[in-house]
Amino acid sequence: MLKDYFEKLYTGSQADFFRLADGAMDREERLFVVTANPEVMMIAQATPELDAVLCSDAATIVPDGIGVVRAARGLGLELPGRVTGVELAWELICHAGQTGRRIYLYGAREEVLQALVRRIGTEVPGAVIAGAKNGYDHEDDAVFRDVLEQRPDLVLVALGVPRQELLIARWLDEFDKGVFVGVGGSFDVLSGQKQRAPEIFLKLNLEWLYRIAKEPKRFGRFFRSNVRFLGKVRRIGGLDRRD
Ligand code: UDP
């Protein structure tokens, strides 16, 4: 249920979450991060398997989307702001580089993936790429069999929602360590193939508007899920948080 997602939503700052995730990598713990925006939450409402993943103890949900931050505040949570998938992915890549850890990248188009691998090679020389597979020419479970064999410390999966989360959730128990994040279109941005919104849009919390202006085909999907999201958030009674 939507309410459950907010009950377990991470409410610290992005910097604190970076420390938490970096620490999990250092200590060789297992961490599965779901970066949630209203669309992700609405897809989960319509997809029982994803709903189960979001509600499970295995997944940590962070608010990647100003709609989720605002809704959470409306429900009485004190949230400093967003924890974005694209920034989290880069932070974890850099941390892996500083500590000589192994990274596995799965998803996006081959040229995007190769551009990202090149960028990591030049900007994060300490990072070891344990594997890099595009999201179009491979079978998900076959890739994860390889991931399991490689035992990477960081696994970034860029296939879109819900495929990336369901894949990670299906395999998570097989791993004894690793930070796993479903990062959506982040490889497109981190590789430099797609522009992120200019700073002013980020400051004004209008990244969503920039993305729609750049890709108008997103509008219908965005509008429908956000309107339904707001309606559903309004119907949530009080939260019953564990912390
Ligand atoms: N993608 C993929 N294989 C597919 C479909 C999509 O690897 O069969 C990738 C796509 O190239 C993109 C990412 O998945 O890099 C999803 O991007 P999108 O912007 O749709 O995701 P969002 O950030 O909106 O969740």
C-alpha cells in the first residue's frame, strides 16, 4: 500500500544517505536501494510484485522526486529534500574508486554504457569494472548469474521500473554483499549522452518540467501518475512509522 512506502521512506539528507550507502559498501553489507518518484509509487500500486518489494524489509526507499518529498512533508514527515538516483549512482561509483571496489553496470544502450565506462576510466581510475552489459542484448537472469559470479561491491541496474527492481529483488538473497540500486535513466545522464536539467531547474525543484520539455512523450504518463498519486496521498490517514 502507498502508506507503507511512506512509513519506511528514508528521511535523512542526501549527504547522510551517501554516508550510509558508502558505509554499507565498506563493511561489505548488502543494501538494496529503490529511488522512488510518484511514478514509481504508482507503478507499484498497479504491480503487486513491485508493491511487495517496496514493502519488504529488503528494500530501502529514498525520495527521488520532489512529488514524493512534498507528499511526505504533507503527511508530517520532516524531509530535508531529494536523494536522487543519478547523484547516488555517481557518489557510489566514486566511493568504489577511492576504495578499489568492483562495480557491475547493467542496462542502457551499448553506446551509452561504453561512454559511461570510458568516463569512469578517466575520472575514477581506482574503480574496477567487474562487468558492463547493455540492457538490450542480454537476458536478465543470465546477466545476474554473471553478477553473482563476479561478486561486485556495487551493482547499478538501469533498465527502468519495475524491471530493474524486480530483477534485483529476485536475486538479492543469493548475494552475501553488495550495494544494489535501480537507477532508471541515470546511465544516459552520467555518460554525458543526455543532459541533466540546468542548475536553476534543480534549485527550483523543476527538474520534472525540464525532462517533460525535452521529452514531451513523457507528459501523458507523468500527468496521469502524478494526479492519481496526489489523490491517493490525500486519502492516507496518519502514518505509523517505526522510527
Ligand atoms: N532500457 C534498457 N533496456 C530496455 C529498456 C530500457 O536498458 O529494454 C534502459 C534505457 O536505455 C534507459 C533506462 O533503461 O537508460 C530507463 O530509462 P527511463 O528514462 O525510461 O527510466 P526512468 O528514469 O524514467 O525510470
